[in-house]
Amino acid sequence: MEQLPYIDEHSIQIDTTAERVWGALISVLRTDLGRPARAPLTRALGVTPGEMRGAWGPTVVLGDTLPGFAVADVDAPRRLALRGHHRFSRYALTFELTGTESGCGLRARTSAEFPGLTGGAYRALVIGTRAHRLIVRRLLFNVARRA
């Protein structure tokens, strides 16, 4: 699998088991990234994959997709790697769960490349304004709340 440049990493500690956090992660991804309200944005960006495939229930398998993300690697309940691309970027979002004495650590790591002038402008819009950071942090907090 192609290495993409590192963008950022965010983490949260959740006071429950890795299995519960895994279930909450899958549920939050299905609802937050798979909802029809995102369809106009995904079409405008030309995201690939463009639709949800797979059950996105307790199990996720290679090839399952959400708009903009395909499961590239899965090792439940420890690791879920998603990849995708659109007109302005190729990207990966990897979640890692680690059991600790006080619960479960959940880490989200983003890597991406933004080719060309339009890619650079998109990077400034999404990464430079900290919008990406806010979105990922909200996703992690939604997982913690649901777990």
C-alpha cells in the first residue's frame, strides 16, 4: 500500500473495553460518514468510493466502503485503516485501539497528499483552517459518547 505524507494524529482515552469502543467506532463511522446528507458534498468533490457498501455492523471487512472511504485493512478490535480519494486529494484515515488499565485508547491518524495547485488550495482550506482537526476530534468524542 502506498505511503502518503503524515498530516496529523488525535487520540482519546475511553473508560471501557476495546470491543465496546470498536462497536461504537463502526457505528459512528456508519452514521457520520454514511448518511445521505453528505451526498451533495461527495458528488461535488468526486469522492471514490462514492457510496456505502457492506453491512457496517459489528463486523467490517476489506472492500466495505463509505462515501469517500474504503476499508484497506482491518484487525478487529485493534485497527481499521480507511483510504480514499477525490479531485483534490488522496488520503488515509487509520484508527488504532489500545487496551490500557484505565480503558481503551483510540487514536486516529491522517495521511494525505494534495497534488497540484488545486490540491494545495484544498489543503489550505481543510488543513490550514483546522477544519479537519475539528472534524476528527468530534468523531472521536462521538465514539467515546456512544461507547
